[in-house]
Amino acid sequence: MKGRIKYDVMTKEELNHMKSRMEELLIKRGIHLDHDEMLQELSDLGCIVDMDKKELKFTKELIDKAVASIPKEFTLYSPSGKRDLKFPHPEGKFYTRTNTGAPNYMTIDGDTHFTKLSEVDEWYHLANQMENIDYFTLPSTSGEEVPGDAVDVYTLERALNLAEKHIWLQPYEGENVKYLIDMAAAAVGGLDKLREKPIVSFIACSVSCLNYKWMDAEILYRCAKAGLPVQPCSLPTAGANTPVTAQGTAFMSAAEVFAMIVMLQLLSPGLPVIATTLLFSMDMMTTYTLQSNTEITMARLMCMQLFEQGYNIRAHSYGTGTDSLAIDEQNMIERTSLIHAMAMSDASVLGGAGQLETAKTISPVQLIIDNEIFGIAQRLRTGLDINDETLNWDEIMNEVDKNPGFIMSEHTMRHFEEAHRPDMFNRGGLAKWQENGSKTLQDSARDKYYKLMKNPAAYSLDADKAAAVKEVLETAHKALVKETATL
């Protein structure tokens, strides 16, 4: 049986302690929820609610009921139908996604500026062709190029037209949620079809500690009503808005995400959810927010273990990223260390492909390199079979004295293609490297960029559905954009 290395950073006793304290926190302290409709419905379902203070507490019975209703298997669908994502992963691997929310784009030439719509198109075209990137998030298109009140709606319109993989949506305004759902529905032929095969899922974020502003509560509420998957998210910063210890930050982040999951399951039993803890820390010497701090990586491992092992809930965190502003040595050390640690966790999703500068910038060069690193990490997770065939038992026992080596052995012929070979790595020695131009990894990534950009589009939305999506965009523009602007 194929095995793998696994990082369990908590003992069974520590895991149970964190679960117990987390549930006790939600029962005794509760949360603050700024959404009257949601508060009223949750009150009707048995939660303890103070409508004036907008405070809500759960009971142990409701928590257990909610956890029991979480689907153990579900699918996030793709617009093309070719990259549907079944959870848990059928091969025991993890899924990956591009980085979300970054306002800056570092071009192939190293110029960094606010993201343009043409670069959004470029991003989708490249990521469509990345075999180790499984779904998309929305880049943050510049408010200088599209109306700032509707950046998410405009960017989704491009995604629906070009992206062949599942799309993860981060609404920027509560009022926009309705139009994002309507636009996704238009791309598949209606709300019923979207519910049946959701090609989009949503992110809703807490505000530490245990606060849910109206915008994110609205995301939860509307997705529950529409039957759309949610990846409830917490983005704490250790030492700033959560305890300075990695353990305390993991605890708070998990509790905030768990509260959202419980609410979603009470409102819409059986709704697909993925617990998404995206942890940061504050450097106490500079007060700068960090993504790749060693302790906060261990905190992410705690969260993955808590949800996946403790509750059998699929879990998601950063799998790649850096605090470096450049594609340099610090960047490569940080992101490779992070992804290899997270690949050895129980995580179902690892995110952040293509990002730099603590998730503030995306780079097509880095996206291409991350695709390679993810491939290595996937191979590490799947492990190796131990049996007589892989040991080459028969040949060692009976034939080894007759053979001067193993290059021409039948066993070698059966297995030599199994070794993972990143296609941009040098594997031919100094002479071959010099012959090919002495290229660095970044050089090879740029070469691959130009090659991929010449390829025809992998996917485009049908014209009639594209027109329906455009119609929703126009309606959303009229409703959301405060100042006069042209489409």
C-alpha cells in the first residue's frame, strides 16, 4: 500500500483539547454577527441571539447537528467540464489555486503596477495551461481601469469568458454578491443549474476576534440560500488582532472559520464547505505583516489537522508564498519550505500560486515556477509503494550476479519513467547547460511564458451565455457604480 510522510503537529490529546476549547468558546462567548435576517433565522433554528447587540451563541446540540450535516464528499465543478474537483481528492493529493486579491501585477519584464484587464486575460490564459493549478481566484483589477465599486463583477465577467477551471469568488462589497451569483448563473443557464453544478464557490472572511461584518455575513447568507459552496476564511495576524503565539492564532482562526461552517450548515444542511485558515504574523521589530514566518506555518499545519482529522472537514490554507518583493533567493526558500510542509499536512487545498510580497503582487513568471513546485510537492505526498516489485526482489535474489548493473534490466525498463522530472530544471550537467545558453530557472520560466502565450485559447464561453453574462454586468453596473462611467 502506498504511504506518505505526514506532519501531525498536535498529539491526539492536544487535538481534542483544541476542539473542546473551540466549541466552548462558541457556546459560552459566542460571536458578533451584523446581519439581522441571518440572526433571526438562526434564532428560529435554536441559536441564542441578542438582536439588539447582534450577538449569537451556539449550543452543543446545534454544533453537533451542523457537523453531522457537512457532506463528506462533494464536487466543485469547472466551466469547461474538464477540470471538476472531487473532494476528497480521489488519489489522496491536494488541489491548488491561484492567488486571490493581489492588486499588483509584475510583468514578464519585471515592471510592477496595478493589474489591468488585459493582464487578467493573460493570467487566465496561462493558468488554464498549468497542469498543477486546479482552480482560479479573481485577480484584483485596478479601479483605474474598471469602476472601483464593481471590480469583482468586472473581473468575474472576464473569468467566466476565459477560465476553464473552477472559480473562487471574493466579493468586495456586500451589494455585489447578488450580481456575482446572477452572473455565474447566466454562464451556465440559470440558478437551478448553478446549484446543481456550481462552477463558482465563495470566500467569506471573519474579522478577528469572532466578528462578522455585514458584507461577509451577506455572502454566507446568500450562498446558503443559493446552495453555493463556501470556503469560509479567517485572515488573522498573530500579535496584531490575534494572540502573538502561533497556537493562539491557529485557535482563533479555526474558531472563526468553524463558526461560519456551523451557521452555513444550520441554514443550508449539506452545503459543501472548505475550512480556509489563511494565517499571517506581525514582525515585532518592524510591525510588518508576514506570511512565511516559520511558526505561522506550523499554525497552519495545526488548523489543517484540526479540521481534517478532528472533524473530517476539508481544509485549505496557503501552500506557497513569500514575504520577499522579488523573485529572489529568499522568495524561493520561503515558498518551497512552505509548500513542502503544507503538502505533508492533511490539507485538501493549497493556495497562493503566483504571488509575491505577502500576497500583494502576482507574477506570471512565479506562477509558472509554482506550477513546477506544486508538481514536486504532489509527488512527495503520494509516497512510494513497498513491495517485491519495487524492491526488485527477484532480480536481486536470482539475477544480480549475471548482470554488471541495472541499466538494461527488465525492472529498469518497467520503472525508469516513474521518476518525477520538472521540465524547466537542468538535468544534463554543465556542458549541456552551457550549450543551451546557461539559463537560470527564471530564464526558463520566461521561455515557457512566451511559448504558452502563443497557444490558442483553451476555453471560451458560448456566445449566447457570454451575452447573458454581459447583460448581468450591465445591470450590476447601473446598480452598483456610484459615478457615471462607461462600459
